[in-house]
Amino acid sequence: MIGGLGLSAIGLAMAGALAVAAVPQATETTRSQAAASIEARAEAQGEELGRLIDSRLRAGGPFFTPEERVVIERACGYAQGEWDGYQVNIQNDVLTCTNGRRASGPEVRAVLAAAEPRIEARVEALMSSPEITQAIARISEEATAEAMRGVTLAMAELDGALEDLDGLKGLEIDVDADPGDGVDVDVDVDDDTDDDE
């Protein structure tokens, strides 16, 4: 759920970075700086959202009850209090502990089965909360604006490069930039030009 929403904004920012990087006539410094700026901002926004979600999840206390934590600590070989009660990696009813140990006995499976609905409900409630949905919307808007600045820079430099080709006989170039569809460049060469002497 987080990945889908976050990646759409980050994906658009990356598209802007790629558009800047793809302009052949831009100076290497300009392209590199613009692409790096867009990438860095997208990464910072993703980290900011991740920190907000993590802090709100942790505000509700550990995912597991004290009794369940004892089972997981024993199965993973954690010292008492070593595990924070949040970090879990579960695949196919197997718990991979933070120390690399894998636990899958009946007692562990029972704990995971009991805790899973609680964890899912907490995550779903958090992700649909106004605070998180507004943060996602804000970050998406900022990433879109950053990407559009990159596309605008790329288009300006592409326009300059195309002006240099204006004098070529029979060459027609059309550039269409749409953030939803990408950038289309059509180049037509008029083959019907006659050089009769």
C-alpha cells in the first residue's frame, strides 16, 4: 500500500530526472545537477514519509502482546527486551528473526496467526488516517512539481537544440510533452523536395 502511493510520486520525479538526462544538447553539468536534485528530493520525501509512518505505528505500542513477545524472543534466541516488538519478516508462515534465525514451529505460527489481523488493522487504519493521506498527497504534489521543473528544463534545452536544426531543408520536428503520456518527438523529412536544375 505504501509502496504504490509513494512510488507513483517518486516515479514521476524520476521521469522528470530522466527527461533532463535525455536532452542531448544540455551541458553535462546542467543535466547532472537537475537529475541529482530531482532524485535527492524524491528520496528525501520517501524517507520523510517512512519516518512519519514508523513513528505513528510505534505510538500504538508493540505489535505483539507480552505473552506473544516471549514466544518470539525464545524462538529467535533474543535476550529479554532485545527485540522491539515491531521488526518482523514473515514469509510462508516462517519468521525470519533480525539475527537471521528462522522460526516456524507450531507455537510461533499460532502467535503469528493471532497477531496478523491486529497488525493489518492497525496499518490500514494508519494509512487511511487524514494525517497520512494528507502527507502522501503533499509529497506527491511536491514530487510532481519537481518533476515538471525537470521536464520544463529539458524541453527548453530541447527547443534550443531544435532551433539549431531549423535551416535544414525538408526537416520538420514536432515535440509534445505530456506528464501523463511522456514526451513524443516526431521527425519528418520531406522526401519530395526537388533540386531540378
